[in-house]
Amino acid sequence: MSRAELPQDERTERAGHREHPDRPGPPGRPERDAARCEPEPEPDRNRGPEGTGHPGPLWTLGLFRSELTVTFRRWRTLALLAVLAAVPLLVGIAVRIETGDDGSAGGGGGGGGEGPPFIGQVTNNGLFLVFTALAATLPFFLPMAVGVVAGDSIAGEAGAGTLRYLLVAPAGRTRLLLAKFTAVLVFCLAATLTVAVSALATGALLFPLGEVTLLSGTTVSLADGMLRAMAIAVAVAVSLVGLAALGLFVSTLTNSGIAAMATTVGLLITVQILGAIPHLDAIHPYLFPHHWMSFADLLRDPVYWDDLLDNLRLQGLYAAVFGSAAWARFTGRDITV
């Protein structure tokens, strides 16, 4: 029987199998799915898996890069780095003027204080200006700069009214907080390297460079001394991690960047005062600046690792405690500005 001879109802029913892909077709004939004929959309590599709504890894890296760019393009950050770079220059010029042309320092280098006796070695080897500058800036200048940047990280965005717009993007509060903390940690390293590089350039310009006599009396080559200087810069940057986490937590408590910065610097000064009171020696090992000067042990042969490792553990503890507190506060915070 030809198609024309089929009853009208049967012709309509068979045509319906082709027009509705949800119905099974005749035996032996493949189904036609109109969606298969359409080209598949290009996957967006900056987004997560389809249907999840989460940013992909490239989007996350872009967020980190954006935070770093914003942090280091601010005039306040550049001014802080400029001040840190000026400190070794001023110290080197002061030592050069004091020693005069004969190259003999007036103060000597023995020293019975708690700080490492680097200042007396600067005139013999300009590389010691790196250690002197880091020892001079670590108690106040470096942590103050870190406290300013960390305290302004979240509160500054809230005060400027940009925090709400940052959260509109599919970043998530946890990812944004990690990006902010990463930017602060990078600033810790950048600030420390700024002091070290400025001190090295000033020391090479004003004083001779040569073999390095370590605190243990061993003499090493200049190359070995440079490697130790680099390791000391990294150790100093790690020493600032606890303060960075504390400043980040304070920054989540307020919408005023100035208040967060002042509070962080105030806490820094308070902890420094508590660490200088002998009657409170029971709590000294738990204060984040307690092992800051342990970087001097890298100038011994062999290296004393005990205080360095204690400092690493202490900074990690502060980062875990105050980082968790910052996350709990920020993720449960009502962002209204």
C-alpha cells in the first residue's frame, strides 16, 4: 500500500514521530534530535564546570593578579616602600660620616645588647649593612608598613564603597579573602626585599665588599654571604606573617580603613611594650615578635635552627588562628556598603 493510500489518521501519527523527538521512532530508524544539529557552545575557560556557577582557576588567578596590582599601585604603598628604602641609605651615610676616611668606627661592634652586633662590621664589609638595616627596621618600620596594608585590605574597600561591588562578581567571600591575604603576604616579601636591596646597593657604594666573617668566627665567601643575606630576607618576611593575619582580622571588624590601620599599629606597639617588660616573661614566647631576631642565627656556622623553627611555628599559629577568625567574621558579615 502506498503512502498516498494510507488513511489520514495513520499518516498523521507517523509524521508525529518525526516532529516530536521525545517519542520513539520506528524500529530500525535512528531518532532525530534537533539539539544535535546545533553547534555546541565554546567552553569558557575562565568559568568552572557547566552548571556549577563557580569561577575557574584562570579567573581565580586573575583575581589574585588584580589584588596585587591594586595593592602596589596605591600611592600609600609606594610611599611606604620609599620610606623603607630610605632607611638603609640613611644608616649607611651615618656610619660613613661617623667612621670618616680612616674606616674605623667609633662605637665598636661587640655590643652586649640583645640585637645582633652588625653595625661594627659595616665599615669592613658593606654586606653587613643588609643585616644592620633589617635589624633596624624589623622592630617598627617593617611591621608598621605591613600593619597599614593589612589593616586597609578589607576595611578600606568597605569604606570606599567598593567591597559590595567586588562581591557581586562570582568570586565568593572565601576566595576574595584569600586574594587579599595573598596580596598582604606578597607585600611582606616586597617590603623586606626593598630594605635588603637598598642596603646592598648602599653598602656596595660606600663600603668595600669581600669575604664575610660570620658571628661564629668562620669566614665564608662573598657568594655564600649573599645567599645568607637572601635567606635572612625571607626569614624576616616570614616573621611578619602573624602580624599580617592579625591585621586582616582587624580589617574585617570595621568599615573604616583608618581605624583598622590605627588599631593594627596600636596592637603592634602594645605587644612590643609587653615583650619589653621582664615581669611578663611567662607570656613572651607567645607574642608574635618574640623570635623576630632569630634571623641572626643564619649568620652562624653551623646554623642554629631551633629559634628559626620556633618562629616559623609561632607565625603559622597566628596565621591559622587569626586567619580563621577573619574568615568566620567576613563570611558571616552583612555587607551594606
